[in-house]
Amino acid sequence: MLYIYTIVYCLLIAPALSLLPDDDSSCYHRCFHQHAEACPPPGSLCRCRQLPNCKRAAVCCDVNKFTLTEGLGCGNISSDGLVEALHIRNATLDVLNITHPVWRRLRFMTITDGQIKQVVGEFAKHTIVSCLNLSSNGIQKFEPRSLVNLFNLSYLDLSNNNLTDVPRFKMEGAVTLDISQNPSMLCSSVKDILSRPEISFNNENSTTCSSAKTFQWFNSTEFLAISQLKLLHELEKNCFGKCTCEPYRLDMVMGKSPTFAVEVNCSGVKFENKLTSLPTPLPPRTVLLDISNNNITSLKELSDPSYQYLTYLYADNNQISSIQPLEGTAFMNNFESLSLRNNNIKTIETYLLSNIKFYRTAEPRHIKLGLNKLHCDCQTAMEFKVWLLTKIHRVPDYNEIVCENINAKVVELDQTKLCQGDQDWTDYIYYIITAEVLLLVGLIAKVSYDYWVFKTAGYLPWPASKMPKLPCDWLCE
Ligand SMILES: *[C@@H]1O[C@H](CO)[C@@H](O)[C@H](O)[C@H]1NC(C)=O
Ligand SMILES: *[C@@H]1O[C@H](CO)[C@@H](O)[C@H](O)[C@H]1NC(C)=O
Ligand SMILES: *[C@@H]1O[C@H](CO)[C@@H](O)[C@H](O)[C@H]1NC(C)=O
Ligand SMILES: *[C@@H]1O[C@H](CO)[C@@H](O)[C@H](O)[C@H]1NC(C)=O
Ligand SMILES: *[C@@H]1O[C@H](CO)[C@@H](O)[C@H](O)[C@H]1NC(C)=O
Ligand SMILES: *[C@@H]1O[C@H](CO)[C@@H](O)[C@H](O)[C@H]1NC(C)=O
Ligand SMILES: *[C@@H]1O[C@H](CO)[C@@H](O)[C@H](O)[C@H]1NC(C)=O
Ligand SMILES: *[C@@H]1O[C@H](CO)[C@@H](O)[C@H](O)[C@H]1NC(C)=O
Ligand SMILES: *[C@@H]1O[C@H](CO)[C@@H](O)[C@H](O)[C@H]1NC(C)=O
Ligand SMILES: *[C@@H]1O[C@H](CO)[C@@H](O)[C@H](O)[C@H]1NC(C)=O
């Protein structure tokens, strides 16, 4: 009998008993989360308790700094205890110090629906927490290294707090991150996360970030969705070689999802990577291109269709020799700012500039052409200088446009001096023409007088009478 009982015990009861503590797998799936009903009853002195059905899981509720320490003690939650899943609800703490040794045994750590200003300290090395849920606490700040030692982390829920940055966490391996409902979250911080392909977002559609301090291109604070931020990230990743592609502004059109106007900046490239032509094609909706400090020789790519939205072109310190390619481009109609300082321009086609309409707008169009050394002649003085003087407010560096052949600024060119040679020559032509006309009139008068004298008096006056007879004279007679 005893024998049979032993067998039955060994086969059925003992395994069942030994399974009991391990039976907790039903209590936590990926994370551990308990509702308020699981809390210790309101009258209970100990604010923590182990769950009746899950020996390795415990819940603490409505605690402050002191009752939490007490509760961990009376609830048997310690660094050498059994508990590996802990949910602390409604904790009111100024700081949560996660250097505490108790957390070392936890695999699931959930502290939610409370008021915690700051998280300080750092998890000890080899802490095995795989799901950390710190949602709904109004947390404003983490200490920089708080979470870096959580090498087993696979789920991090920081939703519904007041964070401005995503705290640093392990650099490698897949992590699901929930940072939804953090109204002050900065896009710069989220953007850094996007460059890590193994990070996925939970509640992506309700995750937004504030662009205000991140991108100077917003006047007001705008909230960007993750999907928009991903577009941005793509844009930056697929930029030309050493250039940077960034959003310039967000274009909102009612009833459509916002689109980015793009800014491409190639001005910072190193010596050996200098561009020799304008980049094509530009990313969609590029409005600003800065290619200063390169080795560009021509603007001919401006007629490329991808340049159709361009309104700001900064191409200072290049080798551009002509503004002729601007003719007929969309840029010439749209532009707000064109800067071609310190290039290789020798001649300015003034008619191109004269065609520009300078409307009175909030941000007036302007052109910079300073530090170019023009070949100055009468035409420069008669046309370009005149245009320049009428457009001084649109050409802020007019005073720096100089001549290469004369030691003079274009605005100070002396028209009478430069055009002197030309004027003498034209005057001379007039004199000749006048003399010729007078001579012709005199000749006709004399011939008519000779004819009249011949008809009335019958002789030819001098000098016609002294002229030798020519063969054709015989014909006349
Ligand atoms: C949270 O805990 C405090 C005591 O620490 C209590 O006064 C308050 O009512 C609790 N809030 C909720 C929503 O249970
Ligand atoms: C704590 O553990 C002791 C034995 O180690 C046990 O008697 C006590 O009931 C436990 N307390 C709780 C709250 O589970
Ligand atoms: C956190 O707790 C640890 C040990 O309990 C202590 O050494 C450390 O100074 C505390 N950190 C802060 C910021 O209070
Ligand atoms: C984390 O806690 C919040 C607040 O209690 C809850 O809504 C959310 O579902 C929890 N997250 C997970 C992954 O359990
Ligand atoms: C934590 O991760 C290590 C390897 O990174 C692994 O060996 C260990 O089993 C993990 N621990 C738990 C509790 O998942
Ligand atoms: C969030 O933090 C800011 C200061 O950083 C504070 O002004 C604001 O009241 C906080 N919001 C909440 C809901 O705690
Ligand atoms: C998030 O939004 C996208 C489109 O805006 C939609 O296709 C997707 O189903 C949404 N996902 C969730 C989880 O609601
Ligand atoms: C937004 O722009 C307008 C005009 O450009 C300026 O007056 C205002 O101060 C700006 N607001 C902010 C918050 O920068
Ligand atoms: C382009 O980048 C350089 C430095 O990287 C910066 O000085 C310049 O202002 C930027 N251009 C524009 C138009 O923002
Ligand atoms: C610019 O291009 C010219 C030839 O077009 C070359 O001689 C010069 O070295 C280049 N300068 C730089 C800085 O690359």
C-alpha cells in the first residue's frame, strides 16, 4: 500500500508540486501587468503581496518611499527571494533609485500609474530584466546610464510620461519600444533610434515627437508622427555623398499628409571630395541648395527638372564663370536668394537681371555677386552699373563687385571716362556725314546754276567751261 502510494506520489503529486512555482508562465506573457484588483486590500499593513496563483510574482500598490521599502521587506521581495515579476502601482516618489539590489532577480519589472519625477542610479550589471514597463508615471528624466546594463531587455515601455529624450539602453539586439504619449519628446532623440533597424515601435501611430528644438525650420512647435520621421530618416540616409539632406520646412496642405520641403547642404565637403558640377537629381521638393566652397564651374544643371522647386541657391567660392544658364529656368522665376560670391564671373548679362521681377514681399529676393572680378567696359558702366544702382537694396554686397581690368568698383565706374573713346569716334562719323551732305547739296546747286546760266546766257560758267570734254559729254550734246 505504502509502495503504491509512493509510486502515485512520485508520478503524479510530486511533479505537480514541483511544477507549482514554475507554473507562473501564465502570469506573464511578454511583460507582467496586474490590474488594481490584484492589490493588497486597503486595510492591509503590507503594501506588497505575492500573487496567490503565481508564487514568483508580486504586486505593490499605493506606495511612497517608505511604504515601498517596508512592503518589499514584508512581501518577501528580496535579492535572494523567489519573486521574478513585480508590478508596483501608484508609487509616489521624487526619485526612483534603480541601483537597488532587489531588482537584480527580476525578469519582469513594471512600475506604472504613479508619480515619479526622475529615475536615478543604474541597474546593476547582469540584471536580467527582459521587460521594463515604466508607463504612466510622469517621468521627466533618466540618468544617462540608468538602463545601459539591461542586456536581456526586449521590451521597454516608457509611454505616457513627460520625457524629452529616449534614455540610452543596450546598443545591440532587438527591442520593442513604446514611447507614445510623451508630449515633450524631441524628434532629434527619436531620430537617433530610427537609425537602429532592430528597434521596433509599439503604438507607433500614437507616437509623436516635438520638432521645436530639433529643427530650426519650424517657427511653431509641430508634432511629427513616426512615419514622417521615417521619411526624414530615409531622406538623410540617401543624400549625395558628403552632403546633408534635411527638411527645410513642413508644408501643410489641408486634407493631405504634410510634405517636407528639403534643404541640401554640400558646403562642408572636404578638399578631396569637392563637387565639380551641381548635383542631380535633387531629392523631391528641394527648395534650398548650398554648394558653397566647391569647384563648380557651371550652373547648367539648374534646368534639370528636379530643380523646379529650388528657391535658395548658395554657390559662393566656386569657379562659376557665367550666369547665362539661369536664363529660362524655373529658379529664375521662383528664387528668393541667389548667392554667387567669389566666383569666376567676368561678364554679367544685364538683360537677364533686368527680367527679374522684384516684388515687395516679406522676405525680399536678393542676389549676391560680390568678390567677382568683372571685365569692365563702357557696356558695364552703361548697363550693369545702372541696373546695380537701381537695385542696391536687392544686391546687398554691391559694393564688393569690382573690375579686373581697372582698379574700381562697378558702382563707381565713370561712364564718361570709360565710354570716351567710343564717343569721339561716333562724333567724327557725324562730322563726315554732315560734310558729305553739305558737299552734295553744294554740288547739286552748282550743277543747277550752271544749267540755268547755260540755258539763259548760252555759255558755261567756270569751271565747267574749262573742263576737258569727256566722251559722254558728246552724247549729251
Ligand atoms: C495613490 O496612492 C496614494 C497614497 O500614496 C493615495 O492617496 C492615492 O489615492 C492613490 N491613488 C490612486 C489612484 O489609487
Ligand atoms: C514570506 O516568506 C515567509 C517564509 O519565508 C512566509 O512565512 C511568509 O508568509 C511570506 N510572506 C508573504 C507576504 O508571502
Ligand atoms: C542609489 O542607491 C545606491 C545604493 O542604494 C546609492 O549608492 C546611490 O547613491 C543612490 N543614488 C542616488 C542618486 O541617490
Ligand atoms: C505598461 O503599463 C501601462 C500602464 O499600466 C499599460 O497600459 C501597458 O499595457 C503596459 N505595457 C505592457 C507591454 O504590458
Ligand atoms: C540573458 O541573456 C543572456 C545572453 O545575453 C542569456 O545567456 C541568458 O540566458 C539571459 N537570461 C535570461 C533570464 O533570459
Ligand atoms: C512635463 O514637464 C514640464 C517641464 O519639463 C512641466 O512643465 C509639465 O507640467 C509636465 N507635465 C506633466 C503632465 O507632468
Ligand atoms: C497606423 O497608421 C497606418 C496608416 O496611417 C495604418 O495603415 C496602420 O494600420 C495603423 N496601425 C495601427 C496599429 O493602427
Ligand atoms: C514666428 O515667425 C514670426 C514672423 O516670422 C515671428 O514674429 C514670431 O516671433 C515667430 N515665432 C516664434 C515662436 O519663433
Ligand atoms: C551648410 O552647412 C554649413 C556647415 O556645415 C553651414 O555653415 C551653413 O550655414 C549651411 N548652409 C545653410 C544654408 O544652412
Ligand atoms: C578645381 O578644378 C580645377 C580644374 O577644373 C583643378 O585644377 C583644381 O585643382 C580644383 N580644385 C580643387 C580644390 O579641387
